[in-house]
Amino acid sequence: MEPAADGSPRTLRRVPGPRGWPLLGVLPQLRRDPLAFLTQAAARHGDVVKLRLGPRRALLVTGPELIHRVLHNSEGRYGKAAFYDKLVPVIGHGLVTSDGPFWRRQRRLVQPAFQRGRLAELCALVCAVAGERVAAWADIARRGAALSMHRETMALTLEMAVRAFFGTGLGGDAEVVRAAVAELQLGINRRMWAVTGLGARLPTAANRRFRAACAALDRIVYRVIGEGRAGAAQGGALLAMLLDARDEDTGEGMSDRELRDEVMTLLLAGHETSATVLAWTWYRLARHPEWAQRVAREAREVLGERDPVYDDLSRLPVTRMVLEETMRLYPPAWFLARTAVEDDTLAGIRVPAGTTILLSPYVTHRHPEHWEAPNEFRPERFDPQRAVERPRYRYFPFGAGPRRCVGEAFAMMEMQFAVAMAARRLRFAAASGGAVTPMALVTLRPREEIRLRPALRED
């Protein structure tokens, strides 16, 4: 979009965008089908689209260079959007919901737990859980039964997260954690596009279950933190790393509340995103057996029958290509929100402080100006030899800039090994006809059930 004829930036009033309802703006359209609405808005109005979200003014930004300016944020003009405040009652002030100096301190404390050396410590745990799940699927294959794949991947990645944080010492509380996490994720999805917070305060059965689940998970998290501080930890390696983290300037660690908030953030946000990507990956591999065969061949050549080790990740490029293409089509974080904390200019548009900026990896990842045949599954796009062809910020499944997902490397490790370990033993075929479409909640969950039939590989 060009500046005004006199060279001055355009005002928001002159930015094109879809018409909305009185008072509500475009919130009804967003609630009905956010993926279609945002995709159509960008196609019709360009890289910057004006949206009215109830009383808030917002811009949908889909151009890579503009996305870079907002997310790289080297001048501090954009901060966390108020949208994420809806998550505070559950995850508190963790990395997703905090901002400013406190966020920077927490990022410094949490980030070392996800560096290469620490991930190597977690590799055996991840692969043990994946191996158990693959063995269970092999038994199902022998019986000729089918799997509900999203349900399976949710169980798989939750078990990885539970063992990473709590170890194997939860006993009967392990099932309490699993049930509480499932209930909290349902509640968060219900609250996501709420116009007001009134519904969350009503004395409904769903709200009572939500609060009870939060209290149950809090009780267990605080107990394990207390045991860790007392030196009697039954917790897992990841929680131990967070307990040991110290601020390099002050030498202080996290308080119990700060630890609780980061555990809840990583437990709730981290496991669902990985689970959803894995479900879509196996859905796509079932529809593209030539790529499933390539993944299987690679897994057998690299891993054989042994347990994977961390350094195997770099030896599984085909598996990574498949995952990256799946995340292009079904990005785990399908939208991001920021707020202009001071006046700025984007694409010749004056952006006043307080304006909400919406970024959608889903829209940008499927934009025909940035991708050839954008709706087709083509993992070869992510061949490492072609990386130079891909401009920055047209692909950002884990976000980008200073607030890029802190757990990205852990997520890629668990997904890459899970796919490879399954591929060397099993192939998957669709157990029911028809395409499966994405549903935009906190993550891009499958709207229809992904039912796949596993079979033992004989090739």
C-alpha cells in the first residue's frame, strides 16, 4: 500500500478491510470460520487489512517484510497483545502471557533448559515414550484395528511432557494430570474467541470442571516443586533444569509461583501443538505413500533397530522435510497477536499505539505469491539445498524474533523421532474416506476424526 499523494503515511481510516457488525465488528465472522475469513480478507485486500475486533482496531499483516518488522521488533515498538490475557487464569504469567523486563528475565531462565546439551539428556525419555506407543500400535496392527490418530498423538505427547516434568513418580496422580490437562484445553478453546469474559465467570458445570481441573493440577505441580526444593524430587529432568536455573545478573532462581506458571505454559501449550502436528503428519503420510516410504527407508538406514540418540536428528533430513511441510500447511500456532506500544508506520500506514496486529502463519504459508501450488503437500520445498530460495518470514510455524517459541527444538526432537520410530515398523492407511479439514482453536485441530489403520511393514 502506497503513502498518501503528499508522501505522508495513510491513516487507518483509509486502509481497506471487510465490513463488520455494529459494536462487534468482524468478531462474528472470526468465530464462524477464522481460517476462511482471514484468507479471503488477505486475498481481497492485500498484505495489510483493517479489522475491527469489537472495540479494538486491528490490522491483519501477511507480507513477509512487514511480518519481519513486527516480530523482529528490534526497536521495541510491538509487545504482547491483550488477547493472551485470557490465558492468565490458567497459565499465569509465563512466557506466553508476560511482557517487558519480567518476560526477558523469564526467557533467560527458561531458555537454557532447551539448549542442545540439555536436549540430549531428554532424548532417551522422548524415545522411550515413543517406543512404547509404537509397540502399542503394532499390537493394534496385528488385530487389524484402526486408530483415532489425534487422540493417540495427544496421549503420546502428553506422556512425554508428564515424564519430562514429573518423572515416573506421580503414581495415581498421573491420571489426574492427564484428565486435568484435557479439561483445561477444552476450557481454553471455549474462551478463545469470547467477546467478553462474562461467560467464564458464570456458575456453569463447564466452568466448575475447569476450575477444579486447574486446582488439581496446581496441587500436583506445587507438590513436585516442593519435593524438588527439598532434595527429594521425584520429578523429571526438565523440571530439575528449571529448578536449577539462575539469573546471571542476580543469581536468583524462580519462585514457586514463577516455576508453576512456566510448567503450566509448557505443559498445556507445548504438548497440544506437537500432538496436532503429528496427527496431521501421519494423515498426510497416509495420503502420500511415496513420502511415507522415503521416511521409512531413511529411518531404517539411520536407526536400524537401535534406540535413537540426539545426534541422529541431523541424519533424518527427509523426516524433517515432511514435518516442515506439514507445519506449513497446518502451523501449530496458526495466528499470533501483537500490540503497537508506540506509533509506527507499516507499508505507508500510520499505526497508532494501541493497535492490535494479527499475523497468521496459516494465511502467509498458503499465500500464492510466496508459494508455488500452496495447498499441495510437497516436502521437497524444505530440502536443505533449497533453503536459500525461501525468504525469511514467509515461513514461521513457531513464531519468530525474540518471542520465538522457546521449546521449538524440543518439539522438533520429539516429533522427528516419533515419526521415524513409527515409520521403520509401521505404515498407515486411511480407515475412512473423505478429506479432513482444520479447525482453528488454540491449535489447528482436525475437524473430522483422523482414522488410520496401521500395518506392520514387511518391505
